[in-house]
Amino acid sequence: SAVISQKPSRDICQRGTSLTIQCQVDSQVTMMFWYRQQPGQSLTLIATANQGSEATYESGFVIDKFPISRPNLTFSTLTVSNMSPEDSSIYLCSARTDSNQPQHFGDGTRLSIL
Amino acid sequence: GENVEQHPSTLSVQEGDSAVIKCTYSDSASNYFPWYKQELGKRPQLIIDIRSNVGEKKDQRIAVTLNKTAKHFSLHITETQPEDSAVYFCAASKHNQGGKLIFGQGTELSVKP
């Protein structure tokens, strides 16, 4: 299965600032996704990162708040913009080689906003 | 949109007993159902999955059953061990929606020695 690396693994940020999270996969994948997991909660899909086109956002998530890039088949970034304490969460990248393969996750980025 | 309900939210069993976690999905077009295990502070890890053309799948102590008519699927863990203690998540997806997964709320399993 694909190995997915995320960085940073954790960060503490000031409110009003932005942070970009990177996700690197060790092989080409057709599908990459970004999830949010609040403490003690389930995983909520933020968006599907589409290679060469704009990301597809889920209800409740907007591009201005969570801009996503996917310049190639192995890399994606998620930016959390104008952060507030409510954005404190774990952000997880996942990838799927193709629709017949399972989806695997990175270790996540634990974000705290003061 | 798709909704996945998972029960129970917590489950405590004695070592050696069986554990069953159940999920119900809303969209009859869903055709892929994975289960993930997440230990504290770790990434979700796939433990077993099933597709809609199969009714049951087994891997050692873990099995998953699917009832398409009732739109529910279950995870069965036999001969539980303390290292099975974790949060388990079910999920569902549709092939024609780009493979995105919709997750259940999670079940915290505690196996007491």
C-alpha cells in the first residue's frame, strides 16, 4: 500500500494566521482527500484534491478557508486560513491508488490555535 | 447525502469474548464498505473491507457481513485480545463519487484482560 507522509506533525499557531499542511505519497495515486478529526470525534471529509483542477469541497467547507493544491499525482497541500480556536483539530490526508484499491491515511497534523 | 450510523459508541468485553459493531448506511448506491482501527494518537488503519457483491468476508479473527437489502454491515471480532482495544470506524462509498468515504461515528472498544 502507498506510504503517506504529512508535515508538520503538529503545530501551535496564533489566531488569525494561516498554516499549510503538506502531504506526500510515495507512489502515484489518482485520488487524494483531506479530512478533519476533532478530538474524540469521527473523520469528516473536507475536500477531494483533484490533480490539475480545483478541489471538490464538501458541504460546510469553502475554498477561501481551506485552499487546497494538488500539482501532481503524489503531492497535495491543505491551508487552514485565518485560524480561530475552533480550527483546533487533527487534519488527515488520505490517498487511494484507484477506485478498486483501499484508502490509506497519513499520520495527521495536530493543530492547536491559541 | 450519504449518512452512516454506527452503534454502539462504546463497547467493553472480556478478553476472549466476541465483539460486534454495526453500521447502517442511507444510500443504496453505496458499494464499498471498509473498517478502520484507530489507536490513540495514531492514524486510522484499514483492517478489513467488503464490496457489495459479497455477503461476508473473513480474515483470521475479523469478519465483516453485509446485508444490502437492510443497508447494514457489521464487524465481528472473535477471541478478543487487549491489543484489540481501539476506536473502530466503519465507512461507505460509491464508485461514481470519486471514492470518497463517509464515516460512521466510531466505536470505542475496550477489551479487559
